[in-house]
Amino acid sequence: MKLLTAILATTTMLALPAGATTLRITVTNNQNAAANGNDAGFALTPVYGAFHNGSFDTVTLGEEVSAGVETLAELGSPAAVRAEREAALPGSTAAVIANGRPIFGGESASAEVDITDIANQRYFSFLSMIIPSNDLFVANDNALAYDLFNDDGSFVGPQTINITGLQVFDAGTEENNADVSGGAAFIAGSNAPGGVDTDGVASAGFAALEEFLGTTTVAGFNIDPELAPPSFFADASNAGLFNIATITIEEVVAPVPLPAGGALLLSGLAFGGFAARRKARSTSKRA
């Protein structure tokens, strides 16, 4: 039994690299789903989830957003944000959830990311454009809000992030205009890059959602004009009541394959145990 315990302990130490794990990120759009082409709630572009050292500041109220965040807020693409993150924080990593298509009301999408350097990948941040809109997006404005690991490197446990109207921001880079000529993304007939540019700063974006109620999307459904009671969006105190999405983060537990060195050591220890038992039996017979 002691020999078996030693073998298992040695194998575990060889197989588990320090500070390495895999996380699964799941995004669920809690807005109303379109049924048979009927009205629905807002959709989300592929969600960009970054894992960093706590200094990946995506948005600050009253300040201009970066060029990468501007592109994401206006067109939904995270490519420029990714380039900014990689340049500033080369030890960080990221995942795109629902890559290539929006997450519509009632839908969920997941992605897995390997965490290999906890010191540089300890905190989580998210970004996604709300569609249809001109430059509205959801994000966390506190880079330290979601700490996923304990000081000893262990995962803190499953996390649930509720995204409400409080996490909706206006990038301040384009006028909000639901008309077909207004340049909003995801509106049928609209030219998304054709919006009117502004030189503003990031602000709370909850109230601006009302502009896009009743619009027809390129997917064929309308944004429900009765998504909320009259004047709901005009009252900032309602922002926390407007349920947009949920993000869950959990650790993926999977069998760890035995590395070549561990296999050789295991064989050696096992053979040594067998030889020791055989020698003991032989000695017993001679006695």
C-alpha cells in the first residue's frame, strides 16, 4: 500500500504543471427569444473574455475609449481590442464566445481557455456590442472586479456574472440613430460604418437602448417595442432591473495524461516493488 501511494503521489506531481488549468466560459442571453419571426430582445455580438493581471482597463466613465473598444462598440469586432491587449499585456490570454455569430435572446454559447500563467491571467473582463445600436456595449469598468484565483493558485470556484443595464455603456464615438440612414449596426438596410462620428467620452448607455425599440434587424425579427414599460429606460434607477445576460465561469476537470517521464518512473517503481516481493518470497523459501 505504501508503494502504491508513493507511485500515485509521484505520478500526480509529474502530471500537473503548477498553476495550469482550463476554464469554461458560458454566456447566456437572457433577453426574449424571437418565436416564429415575432418580436425579441437585444442580441450580443461574440463576447470577448480577457484573462489578465488586473490592469486591462476597458472603459472608464468620462474618458475616451481606446480605438479597439471603439471598433468593438460600433461594429462588434474584437480584433483590435485583442491587438491592444496583446501589446500591453503579453502574458494575458483571451477567448471569444460564440465566434462568428451573435448570441440571440434565449441562446447560450461556451468557450474554453487554458490558463497557464495565473499571475498574468488571474482577473476576468468582458466586452460585447449590443445590437442593434450605434456604439452601445456591455463591459465591466473595474478591471479587478472578477478575481478568479486564490493566492495559492487554486480556482476560487464557479463564478456567475449578471449583466444588467448597469453594465451598458455608450462609447461616445457615434450618434445613436435608429433610422435606416443612421448607421446603426444590425438594422435591416442600414450601413453600419455610415454613422455620424462624435468626439465624446464613455457614458452610461442604458437610456440609449430605448432608441432602438421597434427596429427591424437583419435577422428578420423586430426589437420588441414593448420590451419594457413606457419611460422605463429614461429612469436610471431601472438599469439594474434590466436583465441582459449571464456569464458563468467554471473549471474544467479532465483526466490528465501521464507524461513519458512519469510512465517510465511508474514502470520502474512497479518493477522495483515486484522485485522486492519476489526476493522476499525467495528468502522465505530458503529459510
